[in-house]
Amino acid sequence: MSENKSTRFQFNFAGVEIELEGKDEFVIEMYQKILSDVERAQGEMRLDSDTTNDNSLSKKIIWIHKCTPMMKKVYMSSGDELKKQPLLNFIDLQGVELIYCDEDAFPSILPEEFAGNTLWAELTTKGKMSIANKQDGKA
């Protein structure tokens, strides 16, 4: 009888909680990607603090959650980048830390060049059920 071994990792940063579980290679790869993104964001924040005042949006990290019935994807952007979007140009982003948007609103929230850079994705309950049904042949 073979054991199903998996590695589990939990991460909490700036109000975003991430839990990785699976084969060692998968967890290590995703951990390295997350760590790289966080280090890059922190580095950008340090560089910006040398040239901008404390109220600058350029050093403010805003988390974007793209929500669909099947999956939720998490992205990270700066306030300055989001301020370039026409929809968000009229909103004071200084107090915003997290944006939830649906699939239709997403292109108006996150610049297109960042849309492919998913920091994290997770299946919703409906998504998990759909996959389980397909595996059981109930599609």
C-alpha cells in the first residue's frame, strides 16, 4: 500500500493568506515564486521611499482578487499602476489595500500587461466540486 505524501506550507503577508499543499516540487516552486514576488515588491517599496513622500501611491501595494465561480486568482500591483486605469482614476486609492472584482471588471482594474502574472490561484468550492465530478465521470 503506497502512502500519499504531500508537503504543506502556509503563508500570511499583508492580509493575504496562502496555503500550499501537494508534491514537494510543486510546493517548493510555488514558494519560490511567492518569495520572489514579495521580495521584489519590498525592494520597489524601498526604492520608492528614497524618491517620494510618505503619501505616495508608488510604494503602496494593493492586492487584487479576481473572483469567478470556479476560481479565485490573487494579483499584486502598486497604487500608481492602478491609478493609470480609467476606472480607478476617480478613486482615492490611498486607503485601499484589497480589491475584489469579477471576471468582467478585471480588465478595467489591472493593466493588461500584469494580467498574466497570477501570484496565487485557488479553486472555489464550486470549482473543486466540478473537478471531482469530472474525475468521477459525472461531468
